[in-house]
Amino acid sequence: MIGFTVPLQRYVTVRVADGDPFEVLHAYIEANGLANNKRGLALEVYPVHNPKWPSEANVFIPLA
């Protein structure tokens, strides 16, 4: 297992049953006048024993 420290910043996050969570988050960012931190690290967090995309993944996108 690998561990690392997540940089302190603001993120938007979502978990969806179907579809692309990145599309959902980018639409939310645009609709709310926010900006993606393109130099930040986008994260996908999966449960260890049930890694299913996208229904069991939490997706985080950093905000500028």
C-alpha cells in the first residue's frame, strides 16, 4: 500500500452511480463560476475490497 499527503486546498467531490464523475464535476465547476486548479492533483478514491468504477469511487478535483 502506498501513502502520501494530500495537498491542503479546496476540492469539489462526487460519487455517481452511472456516467462519468469527471463530466459531472466539470459541469458543476463551470455552472458555479469556479475554476479547476490544473496544476493540482485530481484524486479517485476506491474502497479496498470493492473497487468499482464509477459507482464505488469518490472523485475529487482541486479548485483554483
